[in-house]
Amino acid sequence: MDYSQPFHDDHDNPSGTSPWGSPGTSPQHNRTTFNATGAGLAPPVFQGFTPNPAGNGLGAAEEDAGFGDGDTGFGRPATASNASAAPEAQADNSRTDASQSGVEGEGSKPPAAAQQDAKGQGEQQPEHQDAQQRESQPRRPAQPLFKLQAKITGLERTGRKDPILRFDVHTNIPKFRTTQYRDIRRLHSEFVKLAEHLISSNPEAIVPAVPPPLTSAGAGTDEDEARVKALIQRWLNYVCSNDVLLRDEEMVRFVESDFGYSPTMKKKQPATGVRRKILKQFAPPPDDTPELQDSRPIVKLFYLGAMDGGHKVDKLVKARRGLGLAESDFGVKLGGMHVQELHQGLANAYRKLGKVIQTVGDCHAAQATAEATTIGDPLQHHSADAFIVKETLTNRQILIREFLQAQETTRSKLNAADRLRGSSNVRREKVDEAIASLDEARQNETYLGQKTQRVTQNLVQERRRWFARTAADLRLSIRDMIGTLPEDGDGDDATAASRPRGMSSPADEDDEDRLDARNAASRLATSTF
């Protein structure tokens, strides 16, 4: 109810509008944020009181009891002012009666219509109030989106030594001294140190393996430089876009430190050496996240398969390179036989055949290099990457095992405290020691529980991203190895277009073989062996 409105809109005599004879209402500020719909409703009317503008707020019946106009014995003598005020008071009373009759006329509506109006106003009022409350509530400021962007600008290599990578950094993280860093120089081994630190200090994130500093394309070639820069750029993009990794303190030191970076905080794996091997032999602990529980065997199989495939590709590359070298050597020796050949045609044949065989050897060597670059290096990189993912999932299982051990320790401490409480002979030192050990066990259990939950939630998302990224990279590597293939709807034209220039149809090959045999026979017939 809005009490800022007067009971009756009587502008001629404001003091007569109140049944208690109070003076005019004090000025009120406009209320816009609270009960704005009440301003449009009719003001309430109290019909139990008949306002008397000329009186002091008491009713006429009470005034007639000894203080009103009906009691002339105690009345005040009439004066000129009273006489002149009497007609005005009568006019005010007539206007007040007219307004009351109008209100009564409005109140004489059918009860159904009145209920509908009240129902409609009651339905609209909560909606307006909710909207006004939502508008009046202060909006929370949006959290700043932290960004860390790095761009490889150059690669400096001296032979087969550790290359130097130059890159620029742009960030809006408050931990950094400035927002832009130009021409940062880091060795490839420093990238490896940073990756090792990120793996050990962030068990809830999957850190990709650092690409090798040298590819199979050969040191010093343009292909090698382009591939190394592209792979390092992809690694930086993933690390800088990870919400967990970009907040690590070592990222600031890696960017801002001078030449010769080394991690200041060295953390080890949860279990290393013989203990880690022994823990791997046990059955995995109970896991409430089947997505991660089933992922480790899959990742392990992928790791072993990628490693085996990389080894087989290496053997194939070595064999093909050996074949290319043998063919090149044989072509050189065969071409050298034309010197001692007296027959001019046969000497030319030796020389040309030697060049052809030498060219075939060079093609086999180039093919071996291409296979090693396009599919051999990616398989080895994916094998190292899958090994990191497998060890990350193993660290989570070790963390779950530690959490279960902490729960058992807390239960044993609690049972010891219960036995101590039930014993008859209790010493103060034992009680204090039991309480302290129980509090420590509970704190350790709480810490490990929160850490396990955080690691599990993050690794679920990291696992999905890693599966999608690895599948896309493998498809790209396979496309790079086999080249462009014809579409299904292209037909014979695409097949003929995709066929190498030196390759012909079987019929053409047969004709060429017959022609070569006929030419060889004619040369042998004219030769003098």
C-alpha cells in the first residue's frame, strides 16, 4: 500500500483530507523502484469517518455532546470571520459528499468484475516486482579472460646442435611485468625443461610432448626449418591456451628470464623408480569415472602401437635408403662400362642404362626421406605424447590410491580415539596426541579428496581434447604421406590424372616391351661378339 498518496484529492483544503485533522502531507520524492504499480490504483477510502473540515478532527456526534454546534450554551460568540467561513465550509462538505458518492458508485460494480480486476492486478504486480528487482540488483562484473599468445619468429641452427628459437609473446595476465615481449630467445632444451616441470607440477593437465629439434628432412634444409617451427608453434599454442598451464609461475619465468632458463621449482612424480613399477603391477584402485578408467588401456595400446609402427617405418626407411644407395652405385658402375665397350650403340646403352638406374636409386632415397618425414616422425612424436598421457593417468590412479589410504588412516585414528575415550585410565598427553593425529589425518584426507576431484574433472575434458587432437593429427599425417587421392565421383579421368607420368596402361607396356625386344634383337644381329 502506498501511503504517500492522500486519502482524498481535495486541493482546496488540504488540512481537511485527513480524518485526524493533520496538516497537509509533506512533499515526498517520486518512488520508482518500489511498488510502481500502486500509483495507478484508486486510493483507499475510509467510510467510517466523515471528515469535518471546520473542526479539529472529532466527529459531529462528539461535538454535539458538549463541544459541537448543537450545544449553544457553551458555543463561542459568532464573529465576522466565523460568519464568512461558514459558507465555505458548507461548500467543502458538499464537494466531499459528492466525491464519496462517486467512490460508492465505483464500489457498486458487480463482484465478479471486481474480482477479475483484482486478480489481474495481483498477477501483474509480482511480475513487475520481479522485473524491478532484477533490474535493481547490481550486475556482477565479468571476470577478465586471461590470454597468453606466443608466435615463433625465427630458428637459428648451427649444424646439428641444439637450435635457438626466437618468439614474441603477448599477454594480459597481471603476473607478467608487461603485456608484450619481443625477440625472446630460448634453446630447444629449455622448452624440454619447461615441459618436464609442467608435467610434474600440474597433474590435472595433459602436457603435449615437445617436438624434436631435428626432423628426417635433414638439418639445414628449408623443409626441416619449416616443420620444426610449425611443430613448436603448435606446442606453444596448446600450452598457452590451456587455462591450467598458463597460470603456472614457471610460464612467467620462462618468458621474462634471461638467456639460460632453468626451472626454479623442481617437483617430482608422485612415485618414481621401483615403487612406481611395483604400483603398476597391482590392480587399479576403484574408480568412479569410467571414462578415465577405460582410457588408460586404450592410450597404452596406442602408445605401443605407435612406437612399433615408428620402429617399422624406420626399418623400411633404412632398407629403402640402402636400396637407393645400391642402385645408385650400380648405375654408376654400369655407366662406366661404356668406356671399354667398342660398339658405339652398346656403349650408349650402358651409359643411358646406368643413368636410369642411378636416377631410380635417387628416387628411392627421396621416397625414404619423404616417408620418414611424413609418417615416421609423427608416429614417434605421437608415441612420446601417448606415453605422457599414460603416465598422467597413472599419476591419477596413484593419487586415488593415496586418497583411499588417507581414508583408512582417518578411520584408524578415529577408532583409536574412541578406544581411548572408552578406557578408564586416560592421560592428558595421550588425549592431546590422539586429537592432533586425528585432525592431521582429516586435513590430509580433505586435501587429497579435493585434489582428486579437481584432477578428475580436468582430466575428463583434457582426455576428450587429446583424443580429438591426436586423431586430427594422424589424419593430416596420412594425407601428407599419400598425397591427394581422386574423389569417388571423378571416374576414369581422375584415375588417369592421378597416375604418374611414367606409368602407362598394361597394353602400352606390352607394346613397349615388344619394341624393346625387337630393337635388342636387331642390335645383337649386327654386333660382333
